[in-house]
Amino acid sequence: MPVSYDIQLIAPAGYPHNPEAMRIGVERLEAAGHRVHGKDVLKRRELRFAGSDAERAADLNALADPSKPLPDIVLSIRGGYGAHPVLPLLDYDRLRARLGGAPVALVGHSDFTALQCALFARSGVATLGGPMLGPDFGSQPLDPLTWDSFWQTVGSGGGEAAWDAPGARDLEVEGTVWGGNLAMLSSLVGSDFFPRIEGGILFVEDIAEPPYRVERMLYHLLHAGVLGRQKALVIGDFTSCRVAEYDNGYDLSVAFERIGAAAGIPLVQGLPFGHGPAKFTLPFGIAGRLRVADGRASLAFSGHPRPKTS
């Protein structure tokens, strides 16, 4: 019999701009046999946010309440700006006590990356970068790689992403896998909410950014010493990139080539992760191994937070 999970929805950032996608996402999860809780967050509105800062922080702080049962999966409904004001409102000590080692998968991407950084830096809680309710589970059509990778990862003790990486040199490195949205990572450098990870495998993605801004954010990570502490930089999807006439042939490929040369660490492109329809589910704060051979890359990991199977 297929595993049935209790899924708690959280809305840490923007309110649902596409209610139909949210409805489809809930129906798909329930049709697969899972129990979806917290649907009330889909109705919250305050300015551009899914509720007040306090309400959105309460979604996560509720996980630290020992009187409430822990869900199997905590699923962000969408991204959009909003996580930054929530960060100082989280009860990191109690979240560490309740979630440290607990069989709970906290999942999301985009603005959710800010929460992943803060939870790992302040509470040591590992999370998963992956699909969200509306943009992914509510998409038409549903991407099979996204769906299959998510359930395989949360349902097992290990996971792996494999993709074509033409031009990448052969390598094999091990380290802490972490990363996510580049703008979120760059914006937190120097704060108490940014983790210091040595010897890591950092993956990045973003949306609707021109090449010079992508390069500038990566240089921020370089100048702050972040890239120099990593064993490899893995490039995910950079969708809807805006190239102007003034760029004069300068595009994302050039930006990545420049930052790779400046950082002096291996750079591997082509990872399906980000704001595109196809994405692997990846850990934030868990050991993994990156291999590249003959233009093919793989990122394997184990020991990530995953729900119980019975």
C-alpha cells in the first residue's frame, strides 16, 4: 500500500496569486492519498503577503509546540517576497529542540531559501529545496521529474540528481549540499541568518535577473569569502533572464565563465532546479557527493530529513 503523509501547508511569503493552481495542488496531493492540513493559509491576505509577519512566523513556530503533533511534510505554498521580515520572529531554540533529528521534511524554494538559511544557521535544522504547492504541484501539466524526485526523496534515506553537464571537467567531491535562490543567499551574507558552511557543494538558481546582476550577486558571495569555502558551485535554472542590447554579447554563459575563473572552484552547469517546471528535490545542510564524468553530472546524498514510512 502506498505511503500516506500528513502535509502541513505554510505561507511564509506571498499570497496565492493563482488560486486555481493552489486548488489543483491540494486536489493532486489528496488524490495521491495524502492528508493536507492548514488550508486556511491560502485565504490570508495582507498587502502582498499571505498574512501579517506574525501570522506567517506562527506557521513555523507552531512546529515547536510540543502539544501539537508534527506533520510528515511541511510544504510552502509559494515564494514571492516575504520571508525576510519573518526571520527575527522565529523561535530558533525551540525549533532546534523539536525539529532536530525529527522525521519532518520542510520543503520549498525561491523565497523559502531565506528560511532554509536561517533554520540551518540558527537551529541546525536541515531542509529540502523542492516543489511548492501552487507553482509545482498545481502546474498544468504536472512535471513528472518534479513529482517523482520529490516522492522518491522524501520516501527514502537517499536521493540523487543526474543531468547532462556539457563542458564540465571530470571531478568527484564530497561536502555539505546547500543553496537555492541566489538573491536570497546574497541578501543574507553577513547576517546571523546566513550559515557558514566549509567545504560545501553550493547550488544556485534565480529568475528574471539580467546577467550583470547574476554576476554581481555571485561576486558578492566571492568577496564575502563564501565561494572560496566551497568545493564546487552548481548552476541551476536561471529562467526569464533579461539581456539588453547594451550587454553587447555579454550573457549568462559569459557571466558564469567569469565567476568560475575568479572563484577558482569547479563550476557545473545544467542542474534542473529553480523556477522552471522540472526540478530535483535537493537537501540543504546534508552531506553529498558530486561527480562529473564524460559530460554527465550526478549529485547523490543521504541522511536528509524524511517522514516516517508507517
